[in-house]
Amino acid sequence: MRTIEYVIRRLFLMIFVLLGVSLIVFYLTHGVPSAWDPVTAYINPKMTASQIQAIRIQHGFNQPLYLQYFYWLRDLLQGNWGHAGNEASGLPVTFVFSERFPYTVELSVAATIITVGVGIPLGIISALKNNKLPDHVSRIIALTGYSTPAYWFGFVLQLLFFYYFAVWGLPSLPSHGAISETLGGAVPRVTGVPIVDGLLGGNLTYAWDAFLHVILPAITLAFISLGYLARIVRASMLEVLRQDYIILARSKGLRERVVIYRHALRNALIPAATLTGLFLAGLLGGAIITEYVFSWPGVGQLSLSAVFAGDANFVAYYTLVTALIIIVANLIVDVLYIYLDPRIKY
């Protein structure tokens, strides 16, 4: 029951956090001098001057800035975010975001799976083989990941697995996009995630093509973060392995596998769960650089073009959704602690 009360309390506090974020976002997108009139996101070229003035009054653009915020907040709660002003100009911001967001979800989940699938085992092996060859290899991988810019690593993967593999006559991986142009529209859009839609539509060729497209950008994102995860798991495992209850378990004659995976790993995963949750939340907000390098049609790439185009509405929507994702991810991680370590109480 206490856990439920804690979740309810956190959800209530979330409202005030989002209000604070909305104030900052509104001021930066509407209060800072700009060459773009905010009313342009709500009008079209066919409107008359009187119609434009009516929209200006309706949304409070003729009011002082502090009053405009309340008009803007009202529109926000009603789902009226205006129209996108970048490459998707003329379409509602909410529609444009929802069309692109599934691609970002696919890329984020794929990168997280690689990060967890490689980072956690790498950290465990590094801890069990402390100061031995596997530990040194893990350290090199981690340090390389820390210091490698995402755009550079992405270009290297494209050069090797797309260009050079094709030159050498080897099967190459796609270097851009989420699906081949020849397969576009081959399956009905159900979830918006190409791999899932291909499987649901029974088109394995489409699903396989989407899978091939996500490999390089997912590896690019995962390589940067799996080093962090591996080092955190290593440090946590080393600390747990020194605890009295681990020494007691070994003194009872339990198999080393049982000691590691049943007694030590569960407690060692608490810091890893925090990092993984925040990593996934950050990616769901849009991996801007990686999406740009691989021409991935997600919200990250679109947000970058929105900044260049002065599209305040899309930038505001993107920022608030990202903030909401991060807040919810923090809550989920905090609740997950209870199941990883029953000693934690809220």
C-alpha cells in the first residue's frame, strides 16, 4: 500500500514539475525576441486580415507575455498546438510528432537492448576477472565509448559496413532511413514501428529490411552508453562481492554460479537499473545527432530541423514530451528498486 501511495504522491508532484518546465519552455519559445510571429503557426495564406486578427485575439497574442502563458497553457490542455513550421509545415504538431515518434521508439529500444545485453555481462565478467585480461578489455571498450563522438562513430560504421562491404562484394548494411524506399507502404501502418508492422502484416521481407536498417544507428547509440553501464555494474559487483552475506553463501558451499547470479547480481543491478532507465528515457526524447547522421525519420532529427526553422510550437511540444518521459522513467526506476531490493521502503 505504501508503494501505491508513493506513486500517487509522485504523480501529483509531477504536475508541478511539468508546470515549471512549461514556464521555462514558454518563455524561451515566446518571450525571447524572434523574427517569427507566433500567430503564423495557426494561420494559412488564404486567411484575411480580420481572420488573422481573430486568431491573434483567440490565442492571446495581443496580450502581455504573462497572460499569453495562460492562453498557451489552455491550448496545451486542449491539444491545440498549432501547425508545424518546418518540413511538415501545415500539419498539426501533435500529428507530426505522433507520426515520427514510433521510429524513435524502435531505435531507442534496439539501442537499449544492445546496451543491456552487452554492458551488463561485460561488467559482470570484468568484476569476476578483476585486473585480469577481460577486465582490461572491458576498460578499453568503456574508455573508447566515453571518448568517441557519436557522429564520428556513425560515419565510421557507414564507411565500413555500407561502402567498403559493398566494394568488397560482401553483404552490406543500409546506411540511412528506417526502411528501403522500394518497400515504403508495403504493409499497413498499425503501430508505426516498421519491424512490428512488418511482423503484424505477415511481411517478413519488410520486417527483415527494417531490422537491417536499425542495426547501425542502434550500435552507434549503444556503443557510447554500454561502456558506462559496464563500469557501473563492475563497481557495484565488486562492492557486493565483498559483503558478509556473499562470504557466508560461499562458506556454505554454494556453487559460484548460484552465489553470483542469485545473491550478488540482484543487488548489483540497482545502479544499472537507474542508468538503463535514464538512458532509454533520453533516447525516447530523440537521439538527435545519430538520427541526423543516419537520416533516421524520428523526432530527434525533426526537432533539429524545427530549431533551424524557428518552429516554436514543435520545439515546445518536443521539449515537454521529453520532460514527461524522463519524469515517468525516474518514477518507474524508483518503483523497480523495491523489487530488486526488498529492504528499500517508501
